[in-house]
Amino acid sequence: MMSPTDRTSVAGIGILQQKVERRANGLALPYKRRDRVVVLALFRRICLSDQKSKATARPNPGLHGLALLLACATVLLLVAGALVTSNEAGDSVPDWPVSFGRWLISSNNFVANVRFEYSHRVIAGIVGLITLVLAGLTFVTERRTWLRRLGLIAFAGVVAQAGIGGLRVLFPEYKPLIAVPHALVAQSFFAVVVSICVFTSRSWIVPRQTKPDADRWPVRPLVTATVGVVLIQLVLGAGFRHQAFGVIPHIVGAVVVTFLIVTSVLILMRRHAENEYLARPAALAFGLLMVQLCLGLAAYAARISSKGDPQPLEPMISLTVAHLVVGALTIATLVALALRCYQVLEPRSDRAVKAIRTFQLHSKLSTRNPLNRHFIS
């Protein structure tokens, strides 16, 4: 009896065969029908052999669940870091990696701003531990080599993030400069974790029929560029919060991000609105953008109105934290959308190369016996 994975593999082969047959019919090449049958049969055999490598991409609920747990813990860590910054609590604990000379501080020390900084360190330690387990689990249960390497990249990212955070504590005079790479590594690490969540999900493993991407304003590079610009925008926001530079770069970045997200969503919806696999994350990205713009304006207005306060107060703190979290969720959504676009959309140049290879394969077979039963079986 065939397993669900085997059924999806056979379904994927059928989809690929239909694509090749359509391409072969569209080429109008001067060869006989029986030659085309041989070409398609040979292609089927190649696909069957290729399924041995694709069989390694089986559903892995354990690894996927752990990746989702890590993603949620990372969001919680981002919230804790935003609370530290918003409450100006980064200097409340003077030493690192221990706190007041101890790993576990006493209740007498867990007061005022120390609560935010120490909680941030504890959550960071939990995230690092989960990342270590995830990297180890990928080597034990995952056969995709590139995914194993991605797990190592995630672990290297969390180690680098801890080191940069330590530098921030040990060298407080360079706090604004260190805060920028600290934010960059944090958001990049989150993007890697989201990628692992996508790659280990069942929806990624299910075979899907690809469609051609347009030559003019192709969706794949447009969404990828949007991810990069959003990442830069999040770093600019961190630089503004830590007073590394003014608000003008962040405002300019917001305009560019808005243009790219709106353009990407409109183009994608116009061409692939019927494909829920792409349309749902695109619509979510647009919704998060609207929320993010409102939170950004509200947070900046609250910051201006509380400029004379002796310490950060509400609602500025909550608005700033919400602004950071929605920004992280936006880049997570765009990363998932970009990966899905590269999964189901293919450039026309790739389709042309495949057509040429089909023609070359026919040329080689034309000199041989086209009725080789070994290929057709």
C-alpha cells in the first residue's frame, strides 16, 4: 500500500509529465509521436530516480513543531528587548554574562529596570538552548544537507547575537553603535528561523505545479528585494530608538517599504489572485503594513509628547513595543511569501532552457532505437 508521501511523489511526476508534454507539443519539432513517447517515458524514469532524493524531504512534525516553538520564543525575546530599550534599562545590570556576579540573582536585585534586563537575558538563554536543540535535531532527523546547514547558521546567529549583546553591556559608551548590528542580527536570525519553519512544513513538501513568472516586473525578485529593504528599515528603526541617528532615515525607509510592499502585493494579486498559496501571505503582508504605519505614527507622536518626562511612560512604551513586533511579523510574512514565490513561480528563461534540453534529448534519442522498452516500463 502506498504511503501519503509516495502518492504525492507520483502526483508530482504526473504534473511534471504534463508540463513536458505541453512544452513538447508547443515546440512543433519534426519528430515522430513515438519519439515523443520515449522522451516522456525517459523523463518519467528520471523523475522516479529523482524521487529518491526528494523522498528525504518527508514531513517532520517534530522538527517543524520545534521550529515553530523557536519562532514564538524569538518573538517573545524581541518583545523583551524592546521593553529594555523603551524603559532605558540596558545599563541596569553592569556585568555580563553573569548578573551582579551570579547566574541566578536574588529577589532583592530583581527590582525596577533590572526586571526587564534580567528577563531579557533569561529569555535569550532559552532561545539559545532551543536553537542548539534544533540544530542538533536537524542533523539527526533531516536528510536535506542544506537544511542542516541552515540549522547551523541559526545557531551561529544566536551565538553572535549573545556576543554582541555582551559587548553592548561591557562597552556602554558605544551603545548606539553596537545597537545597530545587534538589531540586524536579531531580525536576520528571526528570518532564518521562519525559513526553517517554512521548509519543514507539510505545505512546502507537497508537490505543486509551477507557473511562469512575468518578464516585466517579475514577482520573485521584487518580493526578495522587499524583504531586504524591510530588514534595513527595521535596523534603521533600532538606530533611531537607540539614538544612533535621527528619525529622517527611518521615515525615508518607511516610504520605500510602503511602495515596495504595495507594488509587490498589487502585482501578485493581479497575476496570481486565484492561488491562495501566494495570495494569503500577500494579503497578510499588506494588512500588517497598514497596522505598522499606524503604530509608527502613534509611537512617534507619543515619543514627542513625552519628551520632557523624567522617564519613559505609557503609552509610548507599549506603542514602541507593538511597532517592533509588527515589524518582525511583517518580515516573517514576506520571507514566507518570497520562499513560496521561488517554489511555484519559475522565470521564463528557465523554461526556455528546459525546452532546449528536451530538444537536445530528442536529438540524442533520434540516433538510437526509439522503442527501448526499458525506458517505457
